[in-house]
Amino acid sequence: MTARDMLQLMNRTPFEPLEIHLNSGTKIHVEHPYQIATGPNAAALVVYPDDEDVARFVAYRNIAEIITKAPSE
């Protein structure tokens, strides 16, 4: 996973919610593209999960996989 890969996922129309799985076993749910901040050459991304009051900084090297899900109706 690279920053450019993430930007492609963020810019899908319509956006498909993501489940980011980290090497540690942690899962981060992303329902909207504005919950993620990154740049095209960034080594990490910032995620603002709905259910938390903090930002999570995630290095791309720590992402094991990303699963896309159908948008909630």
C-alpha cells in the first residue's frame, strides 16, 4: 500500500467505505473520504475515525490490507 494507492481509494466515485487492517491486528473503519488525510508521496496517513475523538497516524508500512465495503444505505 502506498499513498498513491490510498488516494485512488479515497477518490472513488461513489466512495466505498474502507476497513484498514494493520499488522498489529487493529482494524480502522473509514466511512467517508474526508476522514483520511495524506499526500501523494507521504509515508503515513492520518485517520479521524467517527467513534474516536483522536487522530490516528498510520505508517503505510504498517498496513496489512484494506477491504472496501458497499456504502451504507
